[in-house]
Amino acid sequence: MDMIQSAAQAKKASITLASVSSEQKNHALKTVADYLINNIDKIVRANEEDIQRSKKENLPETLIKRLKFDGKKIRDVVDGINSLINLDDPIGKKLMATELDEALNLYKISCPIGVIGIIFESRPDALVQISTLCLKSGNAVLLKGGSEAMQTNRILAELIQKATDAAGIGTDWIHLLETRDDVNKMLKLDRYIDLLIPRGSNEFVQYIMDNSRIPVLGHADGICHCYVDKDADLEMAVDIVNDSKTQYVSVCNATETLLVHSEVANRFLPKFKEVIQESNVQLRGCENTRKIIDVTVASERDWKTEYLDYILSIKVVNSLEEAIEHINTYGSGHTDSIITENKEIAQKFMDLVDSANVFWNCSTRFSDGFRFGFGAEVGISTNKIHARGPVGLDGLTIYKYKLIGNGHIVSDYAEHRRKFTHKPIA
Amino acid sequence: MDMIQSAAQAKKASITLASVSSEQKNHALKTVADYLINNIDKIVRANEEDIQRSKKENLPETLIKRLKFDGKKIRDVVDGINSLINLDDPIGKKLMATELDEALNLYKISCPIGVIGIIFESRPDALVQISTLCLKSGNAVLLKGGSEAMQTNRILAELIQKATDAAGIGTDWIHLLETRDDVNKMLKLDRYIDLLIPRGSNEFVQYIMDNSRIPVLGHADGICHCYVDKDADLEMAVDIVNDSKTQYVSVCNATETLLVHSEVANRFLPKFKEVIQESNVQLRGCENTRKIIDVTVASERDWKTEYLDYILSIKVVNSLEEAIEHINTYGSGHTDSIITENKEIAQKFMDLVDSANVFWNCSTRFSDGFRFGFGAEVGISTNKIHARGPVGLDGLTIYKYKLIGNGHIVSDYAEHRRKFTHKPIA
């Protein structure tokens, strides 16, 4: 089907999907889970084709690892669907209720956004995760995966369509796009698509943000910082920075730059170097860092770099203000942590650092929807509107106002025959 | 000052403004109100210059009317500031609190968005309203008014700057832009500006939306509908449609198209025509309408037109579904009202019409921040993300996550030494 037709069909389907009951949506999710489990062999076979082809095409090993979708990963994804079923329906919630006047009642009710465009690279689990999140929240979805996962994505999309069709929701709410040309068309379809969620490398997300007028939920960079304050517990600081850097290096919430107050740099840095060396982290430091420990020189470019690797840049700062200024200048508004025993300093840091996640005495690696207890994660957003930080199902919702009257007209109020009461409704 | 410098300065000021106390912000607002009242003569004189110049330049009468900013209008604006002072501070609210583990507590706290760019046409009251809303919500602001109001805007911006400087908040948080070139530069400054709020004609708002990557809060069109259902109380319907069309024609929530169910069209339309004729409304109808009442012919173009005038297009539909389909196809997602005594039909209409405001048995003219009881209005949004419908102060806020630990690291959880508790904090 033509891309534009698919989008128009999704838009139409989104209207009815908005009013499908929680029971029916959960039944459809259960059916999707069943179809996946009953077709593990078929999925694995399709995935193996993708892997063989990718190997022949000499795609990098890391990509092939992400592409792999075996029985264990399928069962993990199905576990995810089962927890999703248990979450509250985010749709139809009464967010506010006000009596404007006698028998004139206003309700603010959560509803789906409409049509979500998802663009993801190799990992096929993303297809299942995001499309089931969309289903739970009543949104239609256009999916574009990496071409290296073509066969896997086709069978997954087909199974999801069949399952929701069997569950009475039809197939029009979900469409799989396959060509690069489709993506470029999708980026222009702001009349049908309400939100884009790109998952993948930062260059990739940046490309999407730069080439569409449709709002984008997500983040390009994750340049996260730890700041070791002059009042830090230095042992705690070593552990937190070590965890923030090395617990998992290739993720957006791993720390890339360490800031250290000059008053404690002499005591902290040698101790820290000893520990972090065990993980073979390459350290790059500013001039003052290099006076204390022997590390490679860090340039301006380092402060702006998301390494996603065993590399850490270090800067000695002379004040809390300098640390905040550095983070707000070079950071990406993702996650930044201060280590200090001083409550006032910690509060100032958390107030003035302009990031989605501002932490005190804990690892930057905590910024994550599952760790935050959201149950399901749409992604992590560095947006300043709509949804910021780890985004749960709520990020796929908006609201509408329902006003219920009994013949009420505005001229009665404009001409002072009636007055608004504006009372909250319990 | 150079536009880009102004934006950079505003960005910097926004960081500190984010943590200014409610008391200090309210004190600054009070000072702004005082400065305006104490300088009424000066403002009126500047405004008269603008009016004289505009008359000489033969600007249209309607524009000159909007441009006028006299003592009464200044006092109205000051009343607005005083009510704003009495509203709750939208910043620093605890939106969620969760214990992730012992002594690891997560807080979701409302905070300002950052830097707001406001672009408005002739009305100088918009300058004061929006900049005080920004101040109350801790946002820095870049303002661009119509060049016809140049002198008025200059004195207003100067007074606001002086007042907030006297109140200890400084002047960097607010900048007045003056040239069209500045606006075009502003539209490109997504690294400093977080949200644009254009107020003015729909062509103008459309231009802004089409030419910036910065999120836009607002609406281009207001193509609102009334649908008179087969189960409508026809007398009530006459009153509601009449009010929706004629109470104030030049506003976004006035009705532009009337849809009537074929089963009641014969009885409703002649009665309705009799009443609406008193306001000299030009009626344009579909073929079936013209079989019942004598009106001009409506073309496809009429269904897409926001008249903002004493014109109404009318279409006879054969079902609720056809009415919904028409609204979702030709409407602008602003405000649509059904008139019916049938609860089930009303609910279906409110669920399936994809608009910010869906009304039952009342006038479309109610969709307005003041009528909704929000106390202050940023504007009316047809966005599907962030803020929809009439937007109060909350629309100028976002949130950040503060996580407070005591040396917590992720590897303890990854390696199962510790488990998350995920308990809500009372």
C-alpha cells in the first residue's frame, strides 16, 4: 500500500481506537502475546534469514547482536506485554471536573494523541514494545524498522495485525513501512501523524528532528555529568561516578563528564583513578586535572561528546556555579548528578541544572522508566514540552475538554443575566 | 542589542528565574502593576503617536481599533495582573513522589519551560498579559509586537523591565524585538527558545508554524461546528446555534458550519432561519438545505473556511457518523457542539470528534480560559501534545525529576543485591 494511504487509514482507525474499552484493548494485547508465543519458530526463522543476509553484507557485529531476536528475547517481550496488560488504562481518566454554572459541567478527560510514527533501527523488540504501548494507549501507529531486520519485522507486524483483527480491533491501526523513501514521506505527513518517536543512534534522531515539522519525543544526545562537590563524601563519590560511567557504557544515561571541585580534587582524583582503572576507562582531563593525575588532555570537543564507551572526560571547577554553568552549556539536558553532603548546595544544583533528571548522591544510570517504576517505557525525552525524562504510557496521551450543558449560551453571561460558579466537582 | 545576544541572555536569565520564590515573583508583578498605573499618561501618549502614524499610513480601521490602548484598557490589564498574583504558583508543585528503595526517593516537580517567544499583532494588551504570565510561571520571554504599535510596545516593555529590576529580578528575562528580520531570526533559534506562542490572524500563525522547528502553542484556524441531531430539542438548538454564530463573530470559537440531521432539517431550518436572519447572517447551504430554505449555495471551499464574519454554512447529514466524519475532515480540532436529548448519541459524538473541546447542549463560544475558570489564559491550542484547548498558566510549565539517594548505585540492582520497592510517598 502507498505510504500516504497507510497514514490516512491509520488516522481514520485512530478515531475509533480512541473509544475502545480497556477490556477489549487488554484482550487484544493478550491475543498478540499468544500469537507471538505460538509462532516463535516462524519468528526465529525469519530472524535467522535477516542475520544471515546481514553477515553476508558484512554489517558490524554490534548491529547483528542487536538484530538477534531469539526465543528468550521473544519471551521477554511477551512478559512485557503481560505487565502492560496489568497497568491502568491511561485513557478516559478524569483529570479535572468543574461546575461552570448550574447544570454546566466541564470535564478534562485523557485521550490518545492519535497517530504515532515510530522509527527504529535494528532491534526488533522495539517494534513489539512500541506497538503494544500504542495499542494500550489507543493510538494508531506507523512503524519503520531497519532494513536489516526486514523479514523479522514483517512477520512481527503481520502477527500483531492478525491478533488484533481476531480480537475485533482490525488491522488498520498499525502499518509497517519498509523503504527509506517511506520515512522521508512520513516526516512530511504532519496532517496525519501527531508524534514521532525515533529510537536509535543520536545522528539518526537528530536527522529526524531536523527533517520534520511533526513533534518528536526522545533525545538525541545523552551527555550526562557527575559533579563531586567540595562537601562530598569522597568514598561515596568514587562508587557513584564509577557506577555512572562503567555499569553500562553504551547507554544514554551513562556519565560522560566528571566535574570535581578544586578543594577536593587533590584527594579525590588519585583515589578515583585507582578504582576506575580496573575497568580500563580512558581518562581525559583539563589542565588542572593533569596536574593531579596522569591522563590524556581533554579538549573543548570532549565536553560536547557522548562517548558511549569506556572514556571519561574530567574537569576541575572552582565553584558550584561553575559546575552548573558547565552542565547547562555542554550537557544535553538528560541526567546530571551531584555528590555532596550539603543539602543547600544539592538543592541549588537540582534547581539550577536545566535537565530532565537532576540527582543527588546517586548514579546517573537510575534515569530509566522501569527503575522509576513506570512499568513501561516509551523512551527518555529531553523535550521541554509535553513529556520530559523517562516517559511512561502517559506520554502517549493528551486530553480533551467535554462540556455538558442544558441549553447554555454565552450571551447570558456576557449580558450579566447569569454568573459562572466555577466550583470543583468532587 | 543583537537578536541572538538577547536570546542568549534570556536563556541565561531563565535559569535563575526558575528558582525565584513565589513571593518575589508576586512582588515583581505588583511592581509592574504599579508602574503601569503610575505611567498611564506616558503610555497613552505613546499609543496616540502609534495611532496617528497608523492613520496617516491608512491602516484599516479594525486594526487601529485593536491598536488603541487607553486608560480603561490599561486598568483592565492591571486588573488581570492583580488576579494573576492571586493564582497559585504553578512552579515547584510535587506532581508525583515515589520511594524507589529505602532512602532513594523520586520527585516529579513542576518547573518553567525556559524561554518563550511571543509574536503578536497589533493589540498591546497582549504584550503585558503574556509577559506577566511568563513572569508568574518563571519563564523568560522574547516579545515581538506589530510595528504599528512600536511606541506603545517600547514604553510597556521598558516599564516592565524597570519594575522587575526594582523588584530584584533584573531585566534580562524580557526582551523586545522590533524588526521582521528579528522574527525570522527568532524562528531559527531553537537552541535558545523552547516554545513559541503566536497570537494573531490564522495566516500569521500558519506562517510561524511553517517556518520554525520550535514547538508552537496555539491554533491557526477555528472552524467550529454545531450539529443538530435528530433527537435535539429544536428550540434549544436554535438558541445554541444562534449564540454560537452571532454572540461574537470575529473569534476563533464562533461556529462557522451548522450540520443538521435530515430527519429534523425540515422542521429546524425554517425556524432557525427566521431567528438568525435578525442578525443579518448570510447563509450558505448544501443542496438539501436549499430544498428547505432559500439560501446561497455552499461549495466544498465553505466547509474549510473560517469566516470570522456574519456568514454560516449549512449541511444536511443523514447520520451521526456523517456529522462526525464531516467535522473530523473539515474542522480544525478546536470546538464542536452537539445538540441532542440522547445521551448515548452525545457520548459517541464527544468520544469520536477529535477536537480539543467537544460540547453537548451548549454554545461553542464557551471554549475560553476565563469561562473555563483558569483565571488567566495563555491561548487556545489545537495541538495534540503538551497542552490542548484553552491553556492556563500550566501550559507554560513542564517538570523535572529529582532523585535523592544516599550513595545508591545501579549495579546493586542489576546484580540483585538490592530490589526496588516502588512505593508512592504520601
